[in-house]
Amino acid sequence: MADNKDLFNAYTEDSIRSLDWREHIRLRPGMYIGKLGDGSSMDDGIYILIKEVVDNCIDEHMMGFGKQIDIKVSEHSVTVRDFGRGIPLGKVVDVVSKINTGAKYDSKAFQKSVGLNGVGTKAVNALSSYFKVSSFREGKAKVAEFERGILIKEHKEAPTTEGNGTLVTFTPDDTVFKNYHYIPDFLENQIWNYCFLNAGLTVNFNGQKYLSKNGLLDLLQRKTNPDDLRYPIIHLRGEDIEVAITHENQYGEEYYSFVNGQHTTQGGTHLAAFREAFVKTVRDFYKKDYDATDIRASICAAIAVRVQEPVFESQTKTKLGSLAVAEGGQSMKAFVLEFLSKQLDDYLHKNSAVADALKKRIEQSERERKELAGIKKLANERAKKANLHNKKLRDCRVHLNEEYTGKAKEEMGSRQKETTIFITEGDSASGSITKSRNVETQAVFSLRGKPLNCYGLTKKVVYENEEFNLLQHALNIEEGLEGLRYNNIVIATDADVDGMHIRLLMLTFFLQFFPDLVKNGHVYILETPLFRVRNKQQTIYCYSEEEKQKAVRKLGGKPEITRFKGLGEISPEEFGQFIGDDMRKAPIIPSQDMPVAKILEYYMGKNTQQRQDFIINNLRYEKDLTEAEVEN
């Protein structure tokens, strides 16, 4: 009781503290920009910062002001210039530093904009070590500079020759975003999405011009291989809605969904409505009750809608909430169904060749599903028994697919983004990771040896091969990505020839049967140090020969150098440092220039002369530098 009384007496007026806007953002950044990360994931915070600034430029463009956006991204600095109306000069400081301040509360100024809560640029400001905003309006300019959200200099209004618009420059705070780096492929993908959703908008990114004339049609053409399409892309536009649809030969379903120009990577009511409406429209057209999975198997589609005051499930706006409604109070489900049942039905009636090709694709999927049915049943029964005592999987406590409500939703959201499964080879490596992992968010799946090369095989092998089937169940992806249990799938193998081969075999498995896992940025390669360089005062872990030489120079003298040949050689205590907050993981990013099928054929198909020539022509060797060379 005494302890409780002490606690009671200690709870006074002094215990209550109010945080100002910047303190709250810096204390709880996950509430505003999702997870922090180092830039190795496409949804890491440093990309959200750019998105928040560019979203404002897009809103100006949508209102009819400014047809060009200039973006420059260097190693640690970002500059964004639009040519819209510019922030009203008297409100420049308020707009980027006072919470709940913005024009989007007035629906007359902004219709169907991306953000409505007045938080975006404030979060960028608070999470930047340096932030500068300049507004140009009618020959006058106003500039303000901040450090970590604190105003350090407010310039007086001055005449300018600059055209109307806004210029924002910021440097993400390296005390918040540790060891961060921008990956150009992620930025390019982000910029292309802006162009696809705003046909006619020109984005100049680091000196290169990006422009789309045909919207979502261009998006699907970029995301698909024309040789794999079963019929030409169907492109339909309506008031506040645009869709593009085709079917390929790959497994799974692939969707790109957008709301008011925002890429909703987690879907939401508009995507659920599209999937349901597509099935109903196809059934009604063919007057046949096809199974929904057969209709959608191998689909690749994009949907973009515009709604007033969209309700997103978080500040990062990756999922449209259930309250979202279309124009005039119509439910999203009814809105999408009404559009597809009219427009898609008309298209199929007018294009009989496309209708025939779609029918053949559906019936092929139906045959394949029935052929798999018996094998799936036996394999799933085996997997259920194995899951009761699955020695291959050391699971974690938090999972990506779990539903949370209320306060837990905000608190658990960032932890769900951190959920990771390491796919390891052998007992020694998996043992080290298992002992040093975070049991809350990190799981381990141990491979028995080299997995099967599944290139060119049908999905039947996923069920016939026990290891593949157990992995499929561990990930919970048999029916698609909606149930995915881990946000990050990290292949953790030795950096030797055997380890590299296992990486290739696992990537072949994912690209062959679950390509949307890779395309949606879930698959990575774990980078572990090759060397440990230390003296009595300091230990430095190095990931390359170059880093090793820098460490030798830094420590001076003759430090002890250890070369790690395998993951099993790294102690669990050391390993914990490489899979924690500073974990280095390389994302697997499919080439935009070569379709996945051709990549697999080249690397995993028959041993062709072309591949032999490539290997011979690209052979290189590394040597350890002498002390004299290090000094130079």
C-alpha cells in the first residue's frame, strides 16, 4: 500500500506536460510518417517526407495551377519547386509550422486533394535538420528558414523575378533517420506514379524529364511485358475514376490503387470494391458463375479514384478507410460497380477478340485450380501437422496481418511495418540469428540445404515440395498478399558461392510463384559484415574491402582484422548489432528494362553460351592492399 500511496502523491500538476507540435512529431514520428528506416524500403520515412512536399504541388496542379514540378535529390538534401499559386506571403511561416493550418479546410480552395489535416509539411519541417520554404507571388518573395521545426530566420518580403510557386529545400535529420540513403529506383517509381495519375504534368527529376500522356494505360505498359499479355490493356475513364486492366501468365493478382493521386499501397475500400465489381461484371457478361479466384488469377490492374474528404487509416495514407464515399454520398462499392458494369461491359461487347481471350484465361485458371485441388488438400493437411511443431520456423509475436483498433492501431502500426522473417541456410546461421533476434517482430525460417530450382515448373511444385509449402504457410500468402504475416522477407545466406546460389534459388521461387511480393518491395538480401577491425579501444565492422581499409587507417597501428567466412562464425552477441536498428538490407528491385520472365530465363534457365560469355567477360578479382598502398 505504501508504494501505491507514494505513486498517488507523486502524481501532481507537475506530472502533466503539454508537448508543442514539433516536440510531438519528433517524439512520435511513426504517427506522422510511418516507420523511419534507412531508405532500403520504399515506404521508409525519408520517401514519405518527399511525398508530403510533392503532394502539395500535385494539389496545385489538380486545381489548374502549374504544369511542371522540379525535384532534385542529392545524397542528403531535397529540393522541390512547383509553379502553382505560391503560399500567401503572410502565411508562409504558419503553413509549415502551425498544426491544423492550411487551405484544404476550405473546400472552395481545394477539391479532392490528397491531404486535409494540415500536418504534412509540418512533419517534414520538424523532422529536418534544415528546412527552407520560399513563396513567390506576383513579383514578391517570402522566405523562412528552420532547424528541426524551430524558426531561425524569417526574411522580409522582397521583390523577385521568379515565377509564381513554392520552393522547399530540406535535409532529413540524421539523428532521426540513422544512416539513411535514397535509392534512385524508389524515387523514380514514386515520380512515375505522380505522372501516371496526372497526365500532362511534367516532373523534372535530377535533370531527367518524366511525362505521361495516357495515365494508367502508361502505368500498366511500364509494369507488364507485352509478350506475356493475354489481351491488350483495357483502359477506361469516367468522372472521378480511371481503371486499366489486363491478364498475364504469372501467378497471383497484381494491383496498383490510388486515391486523389495518393498510392494506397495497402489498398482499402476502393480496391476491395474494384475486385468485387470486376468479378460480378465478368460473370454477368459471360452469364456464367465462374469462381472469383479464376476470374482474378493473373490479373494486373490499376484503379484511381477521386473523392472529397477521403478517410485514410493513418497519416501516411496508404489505405483508404471504410467511410470513404464517392460524389453525392454514393458508397464506394456502388460507385465502382456502377462504372464497371457499364463501361467494362460495353468494352467487352465491342471487342469480341478481347472477350474471347479473357474467357480463355479464366478457363485456363479454372483447369489449373482443379488440377491442384487434390495436391493442395494433402499438402495443407501435412503443413497443419507440421505447423504444430514446425522446427523450421521460429515465429515472432507481432504480425503484419493482425487487426488492431483504437490506440493499439497507432501504437502497433509501426511495429507491424518492422515485422521481418529471415530465411537462413543451415543450423549454425539460423542459431545465431534466433538467439540475437527481436522476438517481438523478427522470425526465422531455416532451410535444410539448397532449395529446388523451380524455374519453368508449375505451381504444383509449391505443394509437392515440403520446404516450399511450409514457407508458403509461414508467410500466409497462398491466397494472396492480404494475409502476409511479415512486412520484410530477408534472405540471410553466407557471402560465398553456395550462399549466392541459395539466394538465386530463393529469388527464383518468389519471382516465379509470388512476383507481387517482390514488386511490392517485401523481399531483401541481408548484408552482413565481411571484416571486423579492432584494437583495444574500438571495434569497427566493415562490409567491403574499401570500408576495411578506411577502418585500418582510422584505428592506426596494426589492428586485429578478422574475415567472416559465414554467418555461423559471427557470435549471437555480435549478430544482434547487424539485425537491429542499423540493419543493412538490400532491396530486390525488378528491372524495368527486362521482364521478370526473361530475367529468370537468362539466369536460371539452361546454361547458354550467352550466359557463359557474360560471366567470362565480367570476371574480376580483389586483392588485399599492402600497408604501403593503404597509406597512399
